[in-house]
Amino acid sequence: MKTRTERPLTAYLILVAVLSGAFVIAMRLAGEYGNYLAGPYMFTPAIAALFTRLFFYDKRFKDARLGFGRWRDYLRFWWITLAVVAFSYIIFTLAGAISWDLSGGTFLGQLEQQMEISGKSINDLPEGMTPKMMLILFFAGGLTILSIPTALVGFGEEFGWRGLMFPLLCRDGHLLRGFVTGGLIWFAWHLPLMLVMPSPEGLTVQYHILNAVVLAVGSIFTFAFFAWAYLKSGTIWVGSFVHAVFNNASRSFAYFAKVENQLLANIGLAAAMILVVAFLSWRGELKVFREFLQERKRKSVSGGDQDANQ
């Protein structure tokens, strides 16, 4: 018989697999239009977590931490996440993985392609709007206001991965298992998205294997960073906001950068996240994980099976 931890965990992973598999099949059948399903795909962890909590989890939503939290935490984690992204780009630069183009050529090239797909030219923008103005708006927006509405997309992942799966993986005190297993599952879930993304030709099997290993290691430490933000803030919404800021800020910086070596960039990101987690450990920040597990254990033993919705 499965334990109270194993039953919801198994149910969640099965639901994620089924939902994700359905999307992958739909992506393949849609051909060149499959990339339009990438956005909805991001909500499969949240949907799986919703049904798991409703039908397979005794606590339901009591420990979901759905409270909005403190507004100053959003400001605090906003600049922390921006610092992490900026640090990763410093690593990319030092490694020679990217070159900088302050004219924003990468963004302008993407904008031109998107306009051509819609049958227009890059000059067919709203009156008074220029490509350079679009560049500035998208760059600034990615660092600030655009991170607010896209927190909902971050919620699509955080509510499932960090909000439910991670605590279940390490509920018996095995934090390392929570980080490693959780990070690898999270990495594997992202792999189908490569089906709808262009890939350079002529790459060797050894390259793909090395790249996968690097991405897996990077995923483990990024998973740990997101889990820290979630537990430190006490609310899934700050965790979702951090996820959105991380993605949007990375994209904003990329408008001014050209990738010279994707493998080096992936290695640089993994190295950056390893150093970030090491810094958090040095600062004593990772004790939040032990405190979280000890609190859950204390409440379970005392019969107070209630987790505060902070």
C-alpha cells in the first residue's frame, strides 16, 4: 500500500505525464503551428496539481500557500532575480558564449521575421512607433511591468513543481532527493519543447549528450533557486513572480546579445546557478528548507495538520 506521500506524488506525476503527452502529440500533429501550443503546455503542471489536490491529497489546498504575501517581498525578489540573470550574462560573456550588439540587432531581426509572417514589413508599425522604440519598450517591460501579468504563466509551473511535487519528494527529510529528482523531472518535462524549436544541423551525438547533461545539472540548481524563493517568501505567488522575472529578464538581455556557442551558454548558465545556490548556502539562506520540513513534521506529529496559507 502506498504511503500518504507516495499516493499524491504518483498521481501527480501520472497526470503530468498524460497531460504533457497529449500536448506533445498535438504539437507533432500541428506541424509548423505546434509552437502555438507551447504556452498552454506550461499550465500542465498546475492542472495536474489541481486535480491531485482535489482527489488524491488529504490536505487539499491547506498547504498550497495561495496567500498573496507581503508586497515588499515582490520588490526584494524582483531585484534578487534581476541580479541572478545579470550575473548569468556576465558568465556568458566571460566564457565567450555570447557577443554583445547594443544596437539590438537580435530583437530587430526577430521583429522583422514576425512582421513578415503576418504579411507586413518592419516599418508597418503603429503610427509614431519605430523599431527602436519597440526595442526599448520590450527591454524595459521585460525587466519590470511585463513580469507582473506573466506571473500567471509562472504559476502554471510553480503551483505544480515547487508547490506540490518538491515538498512531497523531500517530505521525509531527503532534501537532496527533492532537489536532484525534482530538478531532473522538471528538466525532462521541458524536453518536448525542443520538438517545436529549430536546432542546428550537423551536431554529433556526443554533443547532444553533453548538452543534455549540462542542461540537467543547470535545471537541478535552478530548481533549487526557485524552491528557495517559494519557501522563503511563504507564498506561491512570489515564487511564480520570480519565475516570470527570470524568464522575461533573460529574454530582455538577449535582445542585445548574439549566441556564439550554445553549449558554452548552457554551461555558463549551469555554472551561474551553481554559484548562486552556493552563495545562498554560504549566507545561511538554505536553512529555510530544513525549517520547512521540521515545521511540517512537528505539525504532523502533533496532529495539527495545518500549514499556514501565508
